Amino acid sequence: MCNVVSVIIPVYNDPWGIEAVLSALLCQTYPAECLEIIVIDNGSTDDTREIARRVQEENPSRIRLLIENQVQ
């Protein structure tokens, strides 16, 4: 049994950054079943959302992608 850790990543127009962050999180040594990764895209207008979605689809049990279309 382990403590569940939630990593919340707000992102806006940073395709290279989100890919690097997600890659790093997926490669770390903390037990996968104890790590919750939540990406919140805040209305990106570039490829950020598509990259986050691709990585999420490759790791559906490890990453959740939430979309916020109203810039706050």
C-alpha cells in the first residue's frame, strides 16, 4: 500500500513543455498505481492539447486530461 500522489499540471500553449513534463512523470520511480497525473488545458490554441491527448491515450490509466475552454 502506498500514499497516492496527485500531480496537477495546468498548461496553456506549451506543447514542448507538456510533452517533457509528462515524459518525466511517466519515467519516474514512484509506483504507477500510486500516482495520479491530471493535465488541465486552459484553452490552448496550438498543439498543446493534441500532444497531451496523445500521451493520455497511450497511458489511459495514468493520465487524465481535462479541458477548460473559458480562459480564467
